[in-house]
Amino acid sequence: MNRRQKGFTLIEMVLVIIIIAVASVPLFSLFSQASLSLMNNEDIQTATQLAQERAERILALHRKQGFNAVPDIAPGNITENLTGNFTGFTRTTDITQPVIPPAGCPPGALCNQVVVSVNRDGTALAQVSLLLVNY
């Protein structure tokens, strides 16, 4: 009695499962890398916004004081360990009065160079540089 059976055997099903499992390993790795890349990009964007926020605050205070002095901070280095939503970020504001006037500083004017940098866990993510001219 020759009877034709329909369907798959157990061995065929196991082989299909093994092939699918082996093929899915690179996909899981790809998803892992994509999520890590998204987190890194989010950190860079946040750091850039934090640096820009500090630079704009310095410019606004400089404008408010009539462009006469660097506002609320003297030449030197200020490091802030940010908290709240920005835990892990460190913002450093470095203000210097270069001995040799940098390019862009008008003759006879006093210029201050401001560099705002933001790090996360020791990794530099963003930096903004300004040149403030005191008239």
C-alpha cells in the first residue's frame, strides 16, 4: 500500500528552525548597533545644545553690559558637572585673553577668547568657540 503523506517531517522542520536561527544572528547584531548609534547621536545633539546654550548666555550678558566686558565670569576656567536630565555631562567654559591678538580682533581692542566644551563620561562631544571684543 503506497500512501503519499502530506506535510513536513520532523527533521525538515528542525533544519528550517536552525537555518532561521543562524540567519537571524546578524540581524540582532544590526539592531544592537543601530540602537547604540542612536544613543551616541542623542548624546552629541544634547552636548551641542548645552554648549550653544552657555555660549548664547555669555553673548547675551556681553550685549547687556554694553560690550565692555566679559560678563559674570573673569578670565579662567569654569567646570560644571550638570545634574538632572543632563547627569554625566560636564560643561567647561574657558576664557582667556590671548597675548597675541587672534585673527578677527580689531587693532587696539581687547579680545577675550571663549571656548565652551561639553564632555560625557570623559568623551568630548561638542565645542563652541567665541571671540568677544571689548570696545
